[in-house]
Amino acid sequence: MTVKFTETVLRDGQQSLIATRLKTEDIVPILKTIDQAGYYALEVWGGATFDSCMRFLDEDPWQRLATIRKEIKNTKLQMLLRGQNILGYKHYPDDVLEKFIKKSIETGIDIIRIFDALNDIRNMEKAIEYTKKYGAEAQGTIVYTTSPIHNSNTFVEKAKKLAETGIDSLCIKDMAGLLKPFTAYGLIKKLKTEIEIPIEIHSHNTAGFAFMTYLKSIEAGVDIIDTSISAFSSGTAQPTTETMAAALTGADYSSELDSTKLEIMGEYFREVRDKYQDYLGSYEVDPRIIINQLPGGMLSNLRNQLREQNQLDRYEEILTEIPKVRKDLGYPPLVTPTSQIVGTQAVFNVVTGKRYSFVSNEFKNYLRGMYGTPPGEVNQDLIEEIISKDEVITNRPADNLEPAYQKAAAEIKDLSSREEDILSYLLFPEVAEQFLKNK
């Protein structure tokens, strides 16, 4: 059996280990080698890369994608899309979502991995529809988590409903590295009997499970695994590409990866990594993640932010507070934007010394149902304390939103009329406006 590999170094590998600071100038020289290595796909865009390009690197994320596409001739390019959140932290109307997906595909994306932080399929349906409409592969995603209300059966039922939307493949997205090896084996086995599309596994080695989880997933019949080249792998990132490819050699499996090309990539990225020491996250295994459930990318960013604010000594308290906030919110999976909502609230609760004395607008919107339906029951005392029950909605959140593209185009007409810039502005108004002024 041939196991396909998706390489994540250009997106999640570097997002998880150097806080998404990898510059395009450090990507371009190795692209031809990556393209010849035999990957099924390259995850190169989406997630936090879009925001970080403008906010930290003074780069145009659209130009970054176009540059990568120009060099990559043989391998599919993949991006991560947060469903109706697109790449931002709130829901956007359907006209913005459609234009964003169309432009992403035109600029070079072949596969769009679509997820919703609450596994609310209503928040993925339009993204799936538009992805297929404009000719790319739509990969539906089940966000994996553990809680008293989550188990393999609930994930299988969710995956069956997601498959009915017409997705081309399914991803099990284990962003916090919580999926245990034997649980993965049972889950993949069940999924293989229920759905016929290819299944991909995405995990982080934060808790130390991921290498074992991948092997058990392969034994259960998983089709594609997400790995990152050695210099940006393990710890809060994905399992190591070279190691996983070698582990399959001589068994009943093959990877189709060129070990010589992988060696060149590994050496190149080790040198590149030296330039980003200021942002380097942790490679160590941290079993505390089994309790606090923070995803890899957020762990490195949280530490970075606390360090900048001279609050790093409160890190352990915040990690303890996070599962308590999560329980109050009905056990949402912790992935963007819910990881930020829960993580930020935990920081407020610890730093202010009084729980929920200060809450963000995003936290209020979560309570209102504006991110979708929480998996479990929300603490009703919180709703009564922070908002009123009359404010809670039960329909698809985007149905309440007015079209926004034309309004945004008018707002920045003096800065740009380029469609890509208007979309950037819609997602990150202040950051994009400053970026365009600098340009």
C-alpha cells in the first residue's frame, strides 16, 4: 500500500515552531527540490500565514502564494480555510467567502482543507460548495478533541454527515496532538467502513503521541499523512517527514518520497532555522497538553506574547485556567478561533485576578451563538451574567450577515482597487490598511 504524504513545513510546521515568521525569501530557493520530492500535496497557505505576512513580515500573502505556484509544477498546493471564518476570527458573509475562494484557486490553490472550530457543518457547507464550483478539491475536516461529550462514535456520525455535502476527501485534524494511537486505529477503521472518500490524518507531536498515532492510522488504512521536514517537525509541529518515510521502508507500505531530496530539504531548513532563533518554540514533549488541549501553533504564540508583556511567569496558571473556561463554553475543540477565545479569556481571568470580570467581544459573540452551535451546554450563569438569553441565535450565523465586499471596496478605493487587497482588507482591516499605505 502506498501512503501519500502532505508536507507542512511551509505552513503548519513553521507556524507551530517559529510563530509563522518564515519569510518568502527563505522559501523560494528550496521549492524546486520540494517539488521533485514526490509529495502528494504541499500545505503552503492559510491558517495564520495570511495574517502574519502582512502583520509581521511586510509581505503580500497573495504574492507569496503566486510565487510558490510559479515554482511548483508537479505537486498540488493546499491551504487551510476556517470555513465561514475564512482566515479571520469572525464569520464573513457569503459574498466575501465566495470571492476569497475563487481568488485563492485562481492564484494557485488546488486543495482547500475546510474546517469549523465547532464542527458545525452549516459553517462549512458554503465553503465546500464554492471550492467545488471553482474547480479545486474540497477536503472536509473533523476537528478532533477529547471531552466528556466527545467520542469516536460522535466523530464518525459527524464525518458521515460531512461526506453527504460532497467533499472529495476527509481530514481528521488533531491540532493539539490528543489523538492516541489505538483510538486513532479504531476511529479510522470505523470511518473506512462508513465513507468511501480518502482519509487524511493531521496531528502534532505536542503530547508525544503523533508518530505512534500515524503508524496505527496507516495500519487502519489511512490514505494520506501530514508531516513536516525534520528542522521544523515534532514538538508542537507534525511528525518528521524523513522518519515516517523511513519507517515505511521495507514494510508492506511505500511512500514514493525521494530520500535524497528529503536530505537536501532537511539540511536547507536547518540552516534557515538558525535565522529565527528569537521565535523558536519547543521541541519537547509536554503531556500537560492532554489536559489544557492548546494547539501547537497557539502554544508558541502564547509564550511569545506573554514574554513580550513580561507575564511569562503566569504561563502555568493560564494553562490551568484554560480547561475551566473551555468547560464553561460547552467543550469547544480548541482551534482557531475558539482557541484564541478560550486562551485569551484564560489570560484575562488570571491577570485580572477575578474570573470573567473582563471579557472580549469575541467571547460575548461565542455566547450569542455567532460562531455556531457549541458541542455541549454552555454555562447558563455566564450567559445571564454577560449577555441576555434574548441575544442567543440558533440559525446559521452567516445568514444574519449583509454582503460586505462592495462596501469594503469603496472604503479603500483610494488605496487600491485590486481584488486581492480588498479581500485582505476585509479579513484584517487595520493590518491591511497599514500594509497598503506602506506599499
